Amino acid sequence: MLNYLLERGLYAAMAAVLIVPEPATLLVFFGFSLGLLAYIGRFAWAVLRDSDAAAHDESSQAIPS
């Protein structure tokens, strides 16, 4: 849902560039920055979750002595 809202907001900002160039360009820049930050955040979260899962798998596969 958040991706959909960000996408629609970015489309609205790009349409506004044709009407009011300076503020709309700033909105497009902010929308792009927010999208990039969201992508980086999701990537970092996936890396953290994957490393936690790998550590859990290694500890569960250890042979008890």
C-alpha cells in the first residue's frame, strides 16, 4: 500500500511539473528520495533478516555431543 501511495504521489508531482515547475520539481526530488530510501531500507532489512536466518539455521544444524 505504501508503494502504491508513493507511486501515485510521484505521478501527481510529475504532472504538476508541467503546471508549476519549481515547487513541483522539488516534490519530484523528494518523492524520488523517499522511494530510494524505502528501497534501501527494504534491502537492508532483507539482508538483516537473511543473516539472522542463516545464523539460526547454523545453530539448529549443529550436532549435539
